[in-house]
Amino acid sequence: MQEYQILIVDDDPRQLKILTGHLIETNPNFKLLIATNGKAGLDIAIMNKPDIILMDWEMPGMDGLETIKQLKLNEVTKSIPVIMVTGVHNDVKKLSEAMEAGAIDFIKKPYNGIELLARVSAQISHIAILRKSIEQQELLNNQAKEIDEKEKQILKAEVRHHQKQLTMNTVNLLKQGHLLQTISEEIKSLASHTDEEGKGIIKSLIMKINDRSSEHLWNEFEITFEKVHTGFYQKITEKIPDISLREKRLCAFLKMNMNTKEISSITLQSPNSIDVAKHRLRKKMGIASDDGFANFLIGL
């Protein structure tokens, strides 16, 4: 069974004996704390934060009413339920004054064992419900933290997977670019061994290779790139409304910190064409240097 702390504040030894006897007999799980004046009761309450306080009204120095007011002003003790115990102030006005000060109930002297048990048990029931609610809330909070942590780990794993996939797709584009470049060069070498019609066909083939090469690889690259850098294409379009598809891809490569030579290998464009395209984009944005443009892209 759960243990409950009850602080009894009373300057009368006889009344303390009666009260403690009733409570211990009723429930051996009650842990009783004793104070013989209001100041000591306040100090013990702050130090131990009991579950319930039974407060005598008439005491020398700080009386029960003033002690309750001080308890309610303290952050540590303000939520502790206080039952006022009185044998003198039994009129409605005085009892209302005690309630306004912060008492939640009262017991009249001389004590009736059944009434004492009923009023204390009622508060214990409330405390038990509150404890259970707090435990359940803590459990829910811990479960929510565990779920949140698991979701973060899953998200990190997904990001790592997409980054790996993006790297693989980029490598595939590089390999494909090198292969197509080699094929284009070999086809060009045939031009000197054919007539004008053959040269026209060769030229057409090379243009088709450059324009439509590796379309499925591009699609895979862009899908994966967007997963890693969510919303990048939309953001760059908002910044440069008239940006072309090739310029978007160039921005994506620059976002990945690729150099001109690497981009040239993938796009099958000359390094000079890449530099011209970068200059055109910088001009549209009003950015003077390549480093400034790279920082702008990284920031998107």
C-alpha cells in the first residue's frame, strides 16, 4: 500500500495524542509529522511537503489561520490540502474565513473518530487519484518521448539512405556521362570516313545523345535530390522565376558542392558552357562571385 504523510500542527499534547492514536489505529501506512506551533508547522511542511495537514486554529504566536495563509503563499506548500481543526471558532463567519485563507475542510473538537476518518479518507482518495493521474501522465510523456526518439532515428536513417542513394545516382550519371562522351567521340571519328549525308546522320545522332541521354537516371536523381533537399527546386524557382530545367540541375549540382569539371562530365557540356551558365544565374540574382552564389544555394 502507498504511504501518506500527514502533518499535525497543534500545541495541545493531549489533543495530539488523541489525533495520532485515531490515525495510526485507522491506517498504519500513515506517516505522522508533528509540530507544536504554526512556525514549526510551516518549516516542516516546506521541508517534507506532506500529503495532508491537520491545522489547529488556536495556537500561540502564529495561529492556524495565519499559518495557512503563509502555506498558500509558498510555491512548495500552496497545493497541500489543509483541514482546519477547531473547538472555539465554530460559527459560519469564522469557518468561511478559514476557507478563504485556503483550508479545504474542517473538523470540530472534541474529535469524533468516524468523522475524523471520513474527512481524512476523503482527502486521501483525492490524493490517490491525483497520484495515479500524475503517474499515467508521466507514463504517457515517457511513451511520447520514446516514440519521438524512434521517429527521429527512423528519419535520420531515411535521410542517410536518401543521401547514399543520391550519391549513387550521381555516380551513375557521371559514369553514363563518360560513356556517352566516349561514344560521341567515336561516332565523330567516323565522320571523316563518310559522305555528307553520313555526316548529317552522325551529327543528328550526337545531338540526340546529348539531348536525351540518361533521362531515367535524371529522373531518379531529381526525385532523390528532392528527398534530401526538400523544397529546393520550388525555392530556387521562387527566387529565379525564369530559370530553365538545365539551370535548375546546375543549381542542384552546385548545392552538392560539385565543381565545374564534375558537372561537365554529367551534363556533357563544356566547362566553359558551365561557367557561362553560372555567370548568367549570378547575374539574375545580382550576386558578384561564385562563392557568394554557392553560399546562396547552400542556404536554400
